Amino acid sequence: MRGERLSVVGRVTMDFIMVDAGPAGGAVRVGDVATVVGRDGDGEISLHEFARWSETISYEVLTRFGARLSRVYVDG
């Protein structure tokens, strides 16, 4: 949330996850950006780090992001 890391709660199912926004949960609004991999503010989650959490390799993580996931490509 605005560069803050939040904890995943429960199970990851297909292309759906839930996160604990804690006491600031009321500040989360529909349309807010949720960065799964990449940079947000001062925070960053690398593909390698995400793969490590998933106990797999980076390439497999990329191939599992489904078509319903919005993509934003940034030059640079």
C-alpha cells in the first residue's frame, strides 16, 4: 500500500490473493495499485525474491501470470 509491504493471508488461489492491510485497511480503495513484482515508491519486490517465496524459479513465475492480470510496460 503506497510502497508498504503487506502480508498475504490465507491461500493463494489461481489468480487471487488476500492481504492484511492492518489498521490502515480503511485507506485502501478500489482502483489502488497493488504491486506484486516491481517498484512502488521506495519499495521493491524483485522477480527473484518472489520466486524464492514461491519455491520456484523466476521464469516459472513469469509464465504463471495469467491473461487477466493487467500489465504496464515502462521503458527503461
